[in-house]
Amino acid sequence: MALHFTSEEFSTRMNRLKSGMREHSLDGMLLFAQESMFWLTGYDTFGYCFFQCMVVSAEGDVALLTRAPDLRQAQHTSNVENIIIWKDEGGADPTKDLERVIAELGLSGKKLGVEYDTQGLTGKAAMAVNARVGSSSELIDASDLITHLRMVKSEAELEYVRKAGELSDDALDAAIATTKAGAFEGDILAAMHNAIFSKGGDYAGNEFIIGSGKDALLCRYKSGRRHLSDNDQLTLEWSGAWAHYHAAMMRTIVVGEPTARHQELYEASKAALLGVKGAMTVGNTFSDMFHAHANAMDDAGLSEHRLNACGYSLGAVYTPCWMDRPMIFSGNETKIVPGMVIFGHMIIFDSVSETAMTLGQSFITTDKGPEDLSRHDVDLIVC
């Protein structure tokens, strides 16, 4: 059994969920988020692209409804013993099987929390669940229940986060060693991934972002590669991953001689990152961190070039995205408490001069201030 945590750790998580269900007067939960299933039981798969559901009663009984390819996956990676398979065939309706599982756990007609806000439950599937299960049970949107529990990490989780940070640093070392005039973006990506995979790391929750030249002004992955020119800019956003836990980083590397605009934007991004780090204190809010970023950018005359969010939480997440909640934006009054993992990214894209500058680092929140997950400083990188 490939469990990443002890039985005591999983027992603590189950007790926290049971307490959460009692607080919300729920008789049970229908889990569709893969992150929730992994957190609660260790179940590790990408099978959430098909219909599957983990049913959890307020007493802590667990049943997993999934497809045949995930039977051994669940047996090998989780502590779930009650695994039910719905059959792929013409006219199959797994909500019928779900209804039966709910009945077997004594939850028919009860108040059930549902994780609607997840890639593991498509709109079509949600309508089917509402029509079938909702006809006999009261369904409540409880999408944020486990998400909220996962925000604060245990010491065992934080060790994996620190390991992910080491892998992120190794990937940056590999990128710097590979980046030069004439270098091929594909070789840079390959070096970064090799640094992570060769040391036992996982695939990250989304593709690494890479773009040079005009494409350095993009903060999403896109298909297509180019060779770097003698004077260029290369934007990278990546994350090491260990047992699915992430510690993201972001940099814009200048190839050749930095322009005056590069230097100007770098100074602003550094001031913003240090401002966010300074605001990342227990008792402050995520909104406080955003305004530290916005004030630094606005003071530099860059209000039109900054984004409306400057980071987010990290944890054990699955594709299509490694971003977790809560996010750093104005009005998010979520309090900062010890044990959170937060990625702050300062992104400045000047479309007029076609100049990019980014600076991103991950931290663990503590009573003594943020713990930096990188051994790298935040100086401008020039290759």
C-alpha cells in the first residue's frame, strides 16, 4: 500500500472532517474533488476524469464508487476498504449505483454535503446527481468544507512542501545553466523536468509556463517552442511536486543586456514581493497581502500593468491546475494562520514596450513570520 502518511495522520483528518460535518449539520458528504479524496484517504488517481464519488458518513464510514481501472489504484494507494465498481456499458448511469451506495450507508433521505466546485464533477454529472440523489435526499453545496480544512497543513505535509521547494530550486538551477543566447526552449523545459523527476518528484498540477520574446508576456502555457535570441527575455513559472504537494516559483530571466525598462520593472516587482512577504503575518488577511502588492506597483506608476491577484495557496492538488485556495486578491478577508503555504507572484507585463518582469516565491506561514521555501535570492537573473 503506497500511503504517504501514517494511520494516525489520516485518523486526525477524518476527525476534522467529522467535526466539520457536525458544524454544518450534515449527515454525510459526497466527495468529488480528487484533492479531498487524496487528503482524506490517500487515494491517488487521475480517474476523476470519469464519474466517481467517495461517500463519507458523519460517523466516518467511507465507500468509494469508481470504475474498474481504479479498483487496484484505490487498493494500492488508499486506506479505503469499501470499493464499489460501476460498469461501463451502453446506457450506464452511475448515479443509480451512487444512490445504492448512499442507501447502504444509511444515508438515504438525509442531509448530504456535495463538492460541486471541482473538476471531478462536470455540469452534466452534477445535474444527474441532483436529479437522482436530490429526489430523496437534501443536497447542500459543501464545496469549501475540505478545501478549508486543507488550507492549514500538518507538520507531515509541510515536510513534503519543503521537499517540493528543494525540487523547485533544482529546476531553477537547471534552467539557469541551460539558458543562453541560441538555447532552445524545449531543452530548458527538459532540463527543469529532469531535475525534478530524477530526484523522485511528481508531475506538477499544470504545465510549466515558458515563453520568450513577446511570449514572455504570457502567464499561461501554450504550445510551440523557439530559440532564444542574443538579447531576449524568458518568463518561467514552475513548481516542484512531492507527493502532489507544490512549492511554485516564477522568474523572468534576461538574456544579454537588461534594458532600462527591465531594471525598472524588476525593482518594482522586488518591492512588491517584499511588501507581500512583510504583510504575510499571522492575523493579517489575504486582502492585506494584495494591497501591499498593489501599493508597491501603484507607487511605481504601474497600476495599468499589474494583475488583480498576486498569488494563491498551495497544497496537494491535481490537474488541471496547481492553484489552491484561498487566493490573494482585494476583499479576501481570510485570516493568515500558521501552517499555510502561500505563493506570491509579482507579474508585470508592459505591452507597449513588450517588456516582461515576474518574480514569484513560495512561503510557509509561521508565528515568527514567513518561511521562504527557496534557497535562491530574488535578484534579477541575467544569462
